[in-house]
Amino acid sequence: MNAQPRPFDDFRALIEAMPEADVAAVDAARARQAELTKPVGSLGWLEDIAKWLAGWQRGAPHIDAPLVAVFAGNHGVVAHGVSAYPASVTQAMVANFASGGAAINQICKTFDISLRVFELALERPTGDITCEPALDERACAATMAFGMEALAAGPDVICLGEMGIGNTTAAAAIYNALYGGAPEDWVGRGAGADDAALKRKADAVRAAIALHREHLHDPFEVLRRLGGREIAAIVGAILAARVQRVPVLLDGFVVCAAAAVLAALDERALDHCMAAHVSAESAHAEALRRLGKRPLLDLGMRLGEGSGAALAVGIVKAAVACHNGMATFAEAGVAGKER
């Protein structure tokens, strides 16, 4: 008899069938750059960004409909005093997003980016990871599927962000499970934890890893046992973006924990993603190193909300403008490099 399908089977199938970048589009972008009125390679990383976009967008790079998607969830592990703020702040911040009063609202206005906020059962925190899984398999898979809906608006670039008191503890547990080391290697101060709270965070991660250790060989089990709804939804959004060939700008420590789950399943899974910035959260730089991602920005930020990813849109827009708008040597009547 055939085995009964499991909740994560469809996602595993999507990963196995992931599309790749369009090599011809990358070559065409490279050829155009060679004809623009500048020395070859003189715009540095801006040229790489344009080629990256072209490959995933399968044509001339563009950024006409960027979207910031912020996923918000609450965590049972907050009961252990791992955060400087109570879980009620998650709901309050979601209301602040809705009223336009948060930092992400101002950054989106500045760079003409659409913003959508996805609330994920804020009245029901996930299970306390120190004594039970955060989510069962079906709930985790359903939340991943919900996250995929962020692509329904048809963005040409998507920036992923999060809000959730306690979620840097969940993210640290994911990194610890995937990459090893001690909990202290991965926990940081998050939204402002003092020394005592930092110790409680490390102790919570240690307890969670010990409890779930036998199941942590499967990255999906790492996600559902140690993560949270917003992290699961971000995994779904990254995967949906890959299926639809939409370039992704990853935000900070928590978003990259979601990305790390996919990278652990397939090393090619994040080829359509760029790291927007390296945050001030102590272990984020190491997480990016493990993921093989060089951040576009290093501004000492640790806000979340997709703020670093939204700021990076300005750089991406500049890369696109230079690529598409600059004159070629022939158009400008400028002598090109002798061949």
C-alpha cells in the first residue's frame, strides 16, 4: 500500500521542482552593461543586482510593484521572560502598522513600496518550545500555505519582514538546531533584553533543543517544533516567490532563520534571494555567512518589520534605473573602449 501523504509533502515536491534563473536573460543584461557609458564593472554590485533581477524576471530588470509583506505572530516561550516586552505589544504594533505610525510605513512611503501586514492568530500563541512543539504538522503546513498568499498581489520584488515578541528566541533555536554550537552563540538582545533576560533566552533555547533533539534532522521538523507562525509563513512566501520567479529581499535575523530552513533542505533554495542588510542582532552576521549571503546594507538596525529590506529597495531601484536608463556609447556618441 502507498504511504499516506504527510502535510509537508507538497512543499518538498515544490523544492524538488524549483525553477532556475534565466541564463539568457542574465547574458543579455551583461551584454547591455558592456555597452553603457561607463567602464565595465564600474558600478560594482549595482550591476550584479541588475543581472540578478534580469535572471529571475526573465527579461529587462524592473521594479515597478515592490511589496513589503510583514507577518506577525505570538510565541508561547514569552512566558519564560525572554523579552523586554509582553506579547500584547505584537497586537499593538500591528495596529500601529495599520494606522501608518511605524518605521516601516515611513520607509515604504519614501520608496513607493506597497505594504501588507498578515496577522497570524495573535490571540493564540504557539506552543512553548521548551516543553512542546510550537506547531503541529498540519498547522505549520497550513501557515506556510497562508504565507504563499503574499505573492497574490503580483509583486515584481518582495521584501519579507516580521513582528512577534519573543521571535528572536525562536529564531535562535532554529539556528542552533541547524548549525550547532551553544545557545549563547545564537541568542541576542532582540528588542532590548537585559543580561538576565539574555540568560533566560539561552536557557530556553537549550531546553528546547534538548526536548526536540531526536526530531531535528528534518528542517521542516525544526521549523514546526522550534519556530512560530510568522516564521512558517515566511518560509511559504520565500518558496512561493521561487515558484513564481519573484526576487526576494530578506530582512533581518528572524526572516533569515526562515530562509535557513529552506537552505537546509536544498542549497539552491535561496538563489532568488538577496540579504538586504546585516542587523545589530549579534548572530545575524554569522547566519548570513552560513547562508552564503553578503548583505547590501550595514546600518546597525535591529527593528524588524521589514525595515532593512525596504531600505534596500532604494538601492535596487537605483540599479534598475542605471541599467535601463543609461545611454550606450553609441547612443551618446561617446567613444567606447578599444577592442
